[in-house]
Amino acid sequence: MFSITSKGSPGKTEAYLAKVKNTNMAALLDRYGRMGVAALSNATPVDSGDSAHSWYYKVVREGKSVTIEWHNSNVTQDGTPVVILLQYGHGTGTGGYVAGRDFINPAMRPVMDQIAAEVWKVVTSA
């Protein structure tokens, strides 16, 4: 059997949770969305420049959660995002193969690290 006893008022905990709850995460993610688009645009291999200039982001609210998504609107005729072909490689129409080049992960690593640091700061300073 377990027994947990608490003394005092839960006021400090409730105040902390209210402050964290009221933090405007959508505005925070909007700022990092723009930062991610810039990082991805700068890192995207350039031939015509279409893929590099086709990055965008969405801040999505579902229920109580807020997420950020990065997308690229430059697609092939069958709807495949060109940046996915650049990232992972692809076959050519003549039977050859073009090796992929990991440019997305290195470009986004500093952005993701900054998001994690800022969210941690918001949570621990609330």
C-alpha cells in the first residue's frame, strides 16, 4: 500500500502551471518556423532554385497542442517533393541513380536545438 501526504498550499504549483499554460507557444513556433525556412532554403542544393525557394511552414493547433511543420511545394509530376529526392536519392529516367545528400538534418539541427533551449527556458522560468 502507498500513502502520499502533502502539506501546505498547492498555490505555487498552480501558479506555475497557469503561467506555462498561458505561454504563447504559437508565436514562439512562428518565429522558429521562419528561421527553419531560412535554414532550409540556404542549405537546399540549387539547380534552378525552385526547391530552395519553395520552403514554407505551418503552425498547427490541434486541441491543446501546437506543432510546427516544414513543407516544400516544389513537386514532380507525380507529386513527389523534389527535396525528398535530393535528400534520399532517386533513379533517373535512363536507368541511372543519383545519390542523395543529407542537407535537411544538418540545416535543421541548430534550429531544433534553439527551439528545445527556448522551450526549456520558458518551462523552467515560469
